Amino acid sequence: MFDIEPISLVISMVIMLLFSTPFVIFKRKQSQKIKAQKLFLDQLQNKAGLKFDQSDDWRDRYFIGLDSERKVLVYVIFDAENTVHQIDLSKASDVKVLKMEREVKVEGKTTKVIDSLSLKIDLIGEKEAAKILEFYDSDLFSDNLGELPLIQKWQEKLKAILKNNHISSKKSILK
């Protein structure tokens, strides 16, 4: 049938090993990173006494979670130092999507390119009048991977909570 020389077999195995090593290393690093992020989020939930019933994470960099019972929104940017925003939605008055765009000419046609997407939450009676939560930044990522529908989804969720806040606050004023 086939005569396989031992030297050719060894060389082939070494080449395959060298080719696959970077993929294995990347996968291990990625798994460790995801484990560390989950551990951080678990510790954050336990420390603050929260339970996220709705959450999303994207690009291995961002996390947003909502504890509907306590009306607390948690937003995290995973970086060298994790940035955490814990927002009491009972003190929020409005939610808006901030969409920064620019026009680019491509082959004589103008198209709009998204530079950044952020969620702005206006707060009442806080030092900071508003919290701005980044969902997409073109300086960090070359393309948009579904951040626009994601930010719109969260805007709708938060608007529904704020609407309920205003209804319940009006009822308590009327009593």
C-alpha cells in the first residue's frame, strides 16, 4: 500500500503540532478570561446582594445586568482594571441612546458609519446627573456586531422600568 518513512511521519507530526499550538494557547487564555469574568460577576452579586434576572455580555469586554426586584442595573467594562457602574433605577428619570455617526464617501456615495453607541441614564439627586454606558466604540473595534439592537433592547427594558417607577410614585403622591 503506502510506505511511510519514519522521518516524514515525525516531520509531519511536528508541523501539525506547531500549527495547532497557537490555537490551543488562545483557547486556554480565553477560557481563563471568561472564568475570571464569571467569578468577578458572582462576587459582585454576592457582595451587593443582587440577583441578575436579565443580563447580556458582548465582545468579552462588556456586561450589563439587571436585578428587576431591587431595580438595580450593573454595567461592567472588563479591562486591566474592571470598571463597574451600579445604578439605582428608582433614581433614574430617563434613558436615551447616544449614537455618534459620521458620513463617509465610498465610490461617490455617502454612507453613515457609527463611531460610538452609548446608553445615557439621567439620574435625579445624584452627584453625577447622568451615567453614560458604552456599548460600542469604533476606536476599539473595527466593526459593529449587533450592538445597535442590543442597546435598543436595553433602552426598552429600562424605559418600561422607569415608566413603572413614575406610575408608582404618582400613586404614592395621590395617597
